[in-house]
Amino acid sequence: MAQLPGRILALDFGKRRIGLALSDLLGFTAQPLPTYNRTRVREDIAYLSRLARQHDVALFVFGDPRYMSGDLSRQSEAVRDFATRLEQATHLPVTFWDERLTSSQAHRVLDEYGMTRQQRKGKVDQLAATLILEGYLQSLGPA
């Protein structure tokens, strides 16, 4: 696995919230970060830029919302637009990772823990981001 000069930040981008997960410096593990509640695009970008600097992020991995057929979903355009703006603001590279089924997988895990609908708020996004990052890290292969 090619070593990056920093961590990887995964984002499960939604209309209201952004689930976040951060890799360790070696790119072995994915740790959830608190879910970010979106406000305005400019403020969202500023927050993520600060977070990237604070954690020495070298790469953003966005969940790529696709239909089960593999085609890009309607949300894909919003994700790609936001990712482009974040890349321009931070000068950090962005890549996309297929996020199909991560939210349903996150719901199943939270069901197993017996979490109520209220307790899940933000946790689904956080867990989905962690699953996105784990999948991406596994695709890089052994160190």
C-alpha cells in the first residue's frame, strides 16, 4: 500500500448531515468522528477544512451514491459538486468509494444494538462513513 503523508477522511455526505471517519496514520483502521450537522455550504467547507488541517488529512474519500444497477444516483451530482468545492478549498485530493448498502448495513448493526430511532440520529451517518473508509482501506491491500 502506498503510504500517504497523512490520514484519510471519509465522508458519508447527506442533505442534513455528513458522517465522518478518520484513518490512523498507517492507513490500517477507520475510527468514527462525530457526525457534522450541515448548515450552509460555505460553513460546511470551512468546518471540513479545519478538520482536515487538525488531523493532517491527505485524502478525502466520499461515499459514491449509486443505484443498485451501478448507475449514479440523483444525490451523486450534489456529492460531486461538494467534493469539487472541498478539493478547491483545501487543495487535497478527493476520491469516491461505492457506498451502496452502507446505510442499510449501518441500520442493521444499530438494530442489533437495540438503538431507538432517536438514539440513531447521526450514528447511521457516522457508521456509514466508517464502513466506506474500511472498504477503501481494504482495497489498498496489505502494507
